Amino acid sequence: MRYLFIISLIFLLGCQDSHNQLLYRQGDEIVGFELTDDSISFVLDRNKIINFIDLEETAFFENPQTPNFNDYDKYFVRKENIDIQKVHLVGTFNKYKVDDRYLLKRDGENWRITFSKSEIIPSGGEFLFIINNKYAATPNYNQSKNFHMEPFRENELLRSYIIWSLYIIDTEYEVGYKVENDSIYFIFDPSIYSTINDNEGIKVLYDPDVIQKVQVAGSFNQWTEYFELQRKGDIFYKAFPLDQNINNWGEFKFIVNDYWVNPPFYAFNKLGHYSGIRHYNFTYHIPNRNHINGYRIEGDEIIFYVTVHPTDLYTYWERTTADQFNFKNMYLYASFLPEGNDRVLMEKVTDDTYEKRFNVKDIPNGVSHQFNFYGNGMIFLTPPYNTTNLSHTDIWDNKQWVNFEIKI
């Protein structure tokens, strides 16, 4: 099954090559489940399966979070060799146990089971389909928008090849904070965080009884101080007044027992960074404020502009300040530009200011567009923290960053 890993490597390298594109795409479909207003149906489509993995002689059912696999070649089985007799759903919501309560019913060429959303807890997590009590269906990562791909490791069977998908019930689910009564509350709920953040998915959840302290730090004070949260029941929180120290948006992170905690996968309000390993910060935003950045309208023209300040930050591939770079040019990336040609060179107005002008008629109106600025065609700025016209990229985005937004 070496071809599976070769294909995976090609796929991942393609993702890296496209990191400077505005909208990262990993398939167009959310595979494995369907949503209505109040229910979630898990659906196995044989056409979406690459192969099967034989779990019978592995430690997966005893230790699904960190299974120990040896000799990866022997686990893979061609899908043509399996006659599907029954399909069970397992996942974080049932501790990966094969249970007839989660037995799917045949529906034409598919197998299906439906639950109310309230029955599938937590709000986000992992699931996979178990065939004939022993085989796991591997997801088609070329089509699956919601497939969690780990870093590539040759000659090693990774847990990610077994996990069918990650699911999200509320696709704009923001965690870690709330704004209420002229204050912002940073809230840490141990039940939705894993104790390991190593790109390999959800592991053991935090036990509140082993937490000695929870702290929060963030851009609201330039990360210069850790503030300890108060505990109420199993929840930890810290409130700050909405004064001049709290920008229109910002980043923050929790520190539990002196360990920095990544947001859960399904958090909408993440911002990707890269510093040796992939990691994310939370973001917050303050509603009912208005400070538009990145463009202005003058007569029949829309002028996109950026002024590079020495302390401006870069996201994902670089977590550093603008004065560390020698800019030779600046590009505008925008979702309203033609696909495959989604960047245009900007005009240098001063040593640190760039512009690009369009006629208002050239930009479709009535819909939201994302745009961003890329120095040297590849390194892009985080929108300033006083900006209000912001848009997160797709929640399924492996990099999930923040862009500017425009709607005419």
C-alpha cells in the first residue's frame, strides 16, 4: 500500500505549495454526515471509500486515542475484497465502542443513521465507520473537505488514516470567550480541550480535578502578562472591562498548569501560526464597533491600500514583525479576482504604502469578498487589531487565518 502514502505526500506537498493562496481548498465536500436544523445523519457512501483497514489485531478498540500500529502494510485491505454486511458508527460521542445502538441501516448504495444534535456530544469531534465489526473505512481525502490530515510520515500507519472525518454541528462555533454587560469574559471549559496538541487529533480531555491553575494571555496587553482565571464549578473565567485596552479584535490563548493550550479543532475563531509546528491562537471580536481597513471608495473607484508598519505581524508561516523583511513588492489577493489568477501587483505609492485601484463596477456587489496583502507575493499581514471588516477563512481550512472583508 505504498501508493497510498505516495499519494498522501503529493497531496500534502500540493497543500504547502498553495499556502499563499487566499482561499485554501481541500476538496469541496463535507463527507460522512448531513445536517438539518435539529438532526445529524451519518452516511457511509461506498464510493467515498479508498480502502479498508483491518483493526482486529490492533490496539485501536482498547486505546483509540493513541493506538499502537506495527507493520503498517498488513492492515490495509482493498475495498473490492470486503462484502459489507453491517456498519457501525463510532466516535468521541460513544468512546469508540461498537454498539448496536449505532448500527446503520442500508439505504440503497449507502448506509445511514440519524440522531438529534443533542445526542451527539461534544459539539465537535471525530467519527469513523466500522465494517463487519473489524474494518475501518478510510476517507477519500481528495474529496473530503472535513478530513483531518496529519503531517506525512513515510512507512508509518497514522491514526489519521483511520479516522473517517471530523464533524461540526455549529459551523460558526466560537469558544473561549463571550462579550456581555460591557465586559469580555475569557472562559476555559476543560470538557472540550485535549491534553495533547501534537496535530494528531483529540486525545485525553482535561480532568478539571488535576488543574492547578488556568491563565490567559493575549494581544490585549501585547502578551506581557498572564492573568489567572477564577474557578466556578468546573469552569474557569476572567473578565476584563471593554475599555481602550481591548481592541476591536485580538488573539488570546489559555495556559493550563503552565502548558499552552490549542483551541479545539471545531472552534471557528482560530488563527493559524507556524513556528516549527502548527499551532493556533483563539481570536475574539467586539461587536457593534466600526473601523474599516484595507480599502476606501472615492467616486467610481475602490482603492485597496496597505501601509506596512514595522510592528505589523504575519500569520501562519511567519510569526514575526514586518521590520524583519525586505519588501520588494506587494500583491493584493482577493476572492473576486479570477480563479487561477487571484493576485495582482500593487503600485508602490511611498516607501511603505501600496495601492491598487478598481472601478466599482468591476467588483460584484451584494456579496462579501475576502482579500489580503502579501509582501513579496507570499508573506501576508495580519489585519490590524483595530480593524472591524474581518472574515475568517473556512473552518475546514488547515491554516485557518483571518482576512479583510469587503461588501459593496
